[in-house]
Amino acid sequence: MTATKTPNLYNSNIVQQLRSARCLSTRRIIHKQLIRPTTALVNQTSRSPVHRLLQTSPKNKESLNVVQHGDKETAYKNTINKKNSDPTEVDEEDESQTFKKSEKAAQASQINLSAKLSSYGKDGEGKTGGGRGEVWRLLKIAAPEVRTLSVAFVLLLISSCVTMAVPFSIGKILDSATQPDGIVFGLKLEYFVGAMAALLMTGAAANYGRIVILRVVGERVVSKLRSSLFRRTFVQNAEFFDANRVGDLISRLGSDTIIVGKSITQNVSDGLRSMVSATAALTMMAYMSVKLMGVLAIAFPPVAVGAFLYGRAIRNLSRRIQKNLGTLTKVAEERLGNVRTSQAFAGELQEVHRYNSQVRKIFGLGKREAFISAAFFSASGFMGNATFLALLYIGSGMVRQGAMSVGDLTTFLMYTGYAGSSVFGLSSFYSELMKGVGAASRLFELQDREPTISPTKGDMVRSARGTIEFRDVAFAYPTRPAVAIFDGLNFTIPQGSNVAIVAPSGAGKSTVASLIMRFYTPTRGEITINGKDITKLNAKQLRRKIGYVGQEPVLFSGTIAENIAYGRPLASRSEIVAAARQANCNFISDFPDGLETFCGARGTQLSGGQKQRIAIARALLKKPDILILDEATSALDAESETLVNEALQTLLRGDNTTISIAHRLSTIQRSDTIICIGTDGKVAQMGPYTELAADKDGAFAKLMEWQLTGPPTKKRAANIEDEDSEELTEEERMRLRMQEHDHAKGLTEEEKGEEEERRVMMTK
């Protein structure tokens, strides 16, 4: 068999055409296969990506022939243009690789991310303006510690003055060697050296105190900053958490606060020390020789300009690095939090590649920072050394001419070294300060954001008892404003009633609960409790009056007792035990530590039924005026569901209002009233179960039929006449639908019997 290279179609024009392709399968071909040369075997079914693309439809046979015999680029462009002519038109052959977009998809594409934090902080990517204001605000973070920092500043002055006295003293000691008496400042040499040793010990003690104070102040500033930001984050509304990933918020609370804390304490201290040292050194150098000082001044402007440019580049890089670190934390948090799912699908390698891809981005930015830093510091070092040599050359001539002594030249050169290191220190201070500004801009953005729903503002809520009413409520999630969930939703829930809310998947069952708990605000209409608009009530106090049991109960990594008492932290031990018993949490007796058993992260040490019953105990202990059960038994097996339902009966017997969001027949049947919401965002039907179930043409009956038997089948069509028989009771009709459901699932006779027993248990 002869191997031959495919025609050379990998030029930039074709690549550009394919990159702009709107067809997903086409984009995959260009990105994964087409840009790599491919070897195809003649007269074999294995073909190059070119052939596979053109053979996807009979319409492309002519193009394939052209590709094989000439004018390849034109044929390729025509093929891509055909695919991109209308993105909603999909050939029959392509249906297995994509979905035809619905009208809802076009609406969902109109997203609103106004609540999303910028990855680069308040300035945004690539912007360098506003630095002065950010620096000032960054320094103001340490304002409460100004007294302590003043003590550190005094100690800094003492240690710096001692350090700056060393070169001058060394020069005088060298000059005294040429004198017969060896007197230095009126003291014999040995006494002068002893005095200098005492002075150096004083400087060391001052430096020790400065470092300790600044480290303690730095940790205190970081702790306060983290607490403030965490509190600020926790009061944000649901819209904020819909638009922002947890990993990015963790990065801001973690690494960003560390950088900011270091920048305004340790870094500022080092900068002030360098500034004092540079000022003292330059002053002494000017005092000793104006001529040599002029030589030094020539080298200063290039270093200053380089330091400014370097600091600006470092600030932008710091923002990008912190942004990517946030993404890295986000990836790690999400993937490690769902590690079992990844392992179940053998996706470990895929997740490692995803993580490594982000690591490589950070490495690339770090490498770029390394090159920039190396260029600046090497150039600055060269300038410093060249200046030092020039000073030594000119100073030696001045010594030969008698214009200055050897001691004075030595002192001047030592001050030059001190001044040079101080200038480098100021450069490092500036670059680190710019890193702090880059991190602080991300913190300020979070700190300045006001929640759209304040948890503490509004009228006091003493009780949430009373009629719950939805009046012409319209709602769309803030991140998807074009996708309407409700449009003119109206219903009333009397005080003390037990109501079930049913709807097709995605029609807004859980959204009703979110609106009642004030996680979101309706775009139109109002929701009232006992005649009061809940948007005017204190959201935090309102939520204290509402108990919530979700489909997937969330437990925290504490003990069982701590999780039960989460809604009432001051509850007594006896109250916790009573609530656990009411919720059928008898499994606690099987644990060696009882109520002090640790649940693990997200309750991983407990089964689904155990977690659900603890969640019910948590709601019982709270004694809520309104209880919301969001499909609380949907993920449980028959035994666990029975125990949970028994626990729920305790709640339902109370005088609180119960709202059950459910699709299970057992949950729906025990409700006083059923509210069926249609796909149009309005109430389709409302009434007791027997009344709605009797209306076979109603929305509720059709919804139950779909859930029980699935989509229409030939088997069902054959049994329609039996179902329509007026001689059958509603229970017999339901049993017939159940049997059709079992048949559609392909259950054996034994499995059908077990399923029937389970349904009987659920109904009871």
C-alpha cells in the first residue's frame, strides 16, 4: 500500500476561515487535527481530516473531488461557508454531534454579569491609572495601627542612624593611623572602638524591636482585613454568588490579603529604612565632596526611570498573576470537591491536565516577571558598579593631589555602597508596593460592592405567620435577564396550610422558595406575608422565621450536635436531643461519640437518609413559622424515605405553613392544596389532589402521567381506551399507569413486585 501526504491545505487563509467557523464540529477539526499534517493511505477508509470534513454530507462530494484533483483552497472555503451560512441549520448527518438551538438558547445568551468581580481589580486589565489613589487607600488600611507604627518608625531611625555612623567612624579610624597620638574624636582608639561597639548593640536592639513590631502589626492587619472581607462577602446576595466562583473569592481572601498585609507593614518599613539611609548617605557624601557627588548624580536619572518602568510592569504582572491564581484555586476547589465523580468516570488524567494548564499560565507569567526583574537589576547593578569605579578613579586623583584624605575617600565610597543598596531597596519597595496595589485593587472591589438585597435593612420581623400571597409576580434570574421564569404568577397560601408546588423541570419550583426567602427580588409584582411586602422586611430576621430542608441537605464539617443547632446556636442540649428524636435520628445511638460524631466535610461520613434527617432536626429545632421542603426525599431509597416522611409528619402536624416542592406522588398526596405551575410562568391549576387528579385533561394530570409513565409509547396508546373507561376508579387508573411504567422500564416480575410494595409504603 502506498503512503502519500495529503494536499498542503494548511495555509493561513484556510486556518483563518476555520477559526471563524460557527459549527462546533468544524472548529474541533481545525483545532485538533487540520493544523497538523496528516498522512493518508490511498484506497483505504482511513482519510485525512480534509476528506472526513468534506464527506460529512453528499453536498460536499464535488468539493472532495476538487480537493483531490486541484483548487483545494476554494473547495475548502466553499465547504466552510456552507456550514456557516446559517448556524441554526444542521444537516441530518451532523445531528449526532450537536443540538439545534431553540428560542430559549438565544434568550439565555443574553447574560448579565454586572455582579461579577473583575479578575484584575477595579482598574481592569492593562490599566495603569489611578495608582496614586490606590496607594493612598492601601496605606490607609494601616491607619488604626498608626501609634504602634510610630514606635517602629522611631526604632527605625535609631537603627538607621547607627548604621550611617559606621562609614564615618571607619574613615576617622583610618586617618588616625597616620597620626602619632591616634586620637579619634578626643578618645584613644581602644575607647573609641568600645564606644562604637556599644552603639552598634543599641542599633541591633532597635532593629530587633522594629522587626517584631512590624511583623505583629502585619499579622493583625491581615487578620482584620480577612475578617472584614469575609463578612463583606457573606452578606452578598445570591446574584453575586451566581456570577462569581468560590475559588476566586478564596484567592482574594487568602493570597491577596497576605500580599497587601506585607506591602503596608514590612515593605513600608523597608522602604522607609532605605529612604532614611539614602538621605543620610547622600547628605554625608555631599558634605565630604561635591565634585564626587556630581559624578554620582549623572548615573541617578537612568536608574530612577528604570525603577519607575519596572514598578509599573510589575504591578500589571502582579494583577495577572493574582487573577490566574484565583482561577487555579477555583479549579482545585471545584475538582477536589467533586473528586468522586471524576474518579467514577476515570477522569483523573483529564483533571490533572486541566490543573496543569492553569499552572503553566502562572509559570509563564512568573517567567516573564523573572526576565523583567533580571533585566532591571542587572542593568542597575552594572550602573552602580560603573559609577563606583568612576568614583574610585576620580577620588584616587584627588587623594594624590591632597584634596582629600584616604579616610575621607574610604568613607565616601562606603556611603556610596550604602546609597546604592538603599536605591535598590527603594526599587524593591516600589515594585512590592505595586504588587500590593495590584492585590489591593481586587480587595477594594469586593469591599466596595453593596449587596442588592441588604440582609439587615428593613422593617423588623416578629412573626412570619399569615397568608403568603404572590401578586402578578414576574421574575428572571439576574444573570439571565432575558429568560423569564415567572410572568404574572398569582396564588395564595393560607396560614397553617400544607401546600405542594409542582411543575415541569425548569419551570421554577425551587425559584418560589428562593423568592420567599429573599434570595432574589421579583422583577415585577410583589410577595406578601400577612399583607406585608417582603421586600420591605428585614431579610435576616425573615429568614430566621423560615425553616428549609433541601433536596441535597448541606452539613458542615462539625459534629452532629453543631449541625442540628446551626439555626439556634444557643439551644440547650435537651432541645437538640428532642429535635433529633422527633426527626427519627435514632442512628445516632449507633455512633460511639453520639451527638459529638463528626459529620466530615459536607457530611461525607453520613448516608443520604441520615443527612436528610439531621436537616429535618435542624428545621424542627428552629420552630419556624414557614417550612419549605424542597424535594426533601427525592434522592432517598424506600427505607430512608419512609423514615424521613415519618419525621416530616411531625413538622406537618404543627401550626406552621408548609410548602413542599415535590414531584413524588407520596409527598403530593399528603398536601392540602396543590399549585401546578406551567411552562409559561403562570399557575396552570390549583386545588386539592382528588380534584386535580380527576381532571384528566388538566396540566396536573398530564404532568403526573408523564412522570409516572414517561413519553407516549405504542403500549400506552393501546391502553388509552382502558384508562378512559368510566368504570375504573382513579386508583385503578393510577395503578394501570404504574404497570405501564414498569413495563417501559423492562422490570422483571420480581422487580415489579418490589416496586409495587414500595409504592404502597410511600402512599401509606
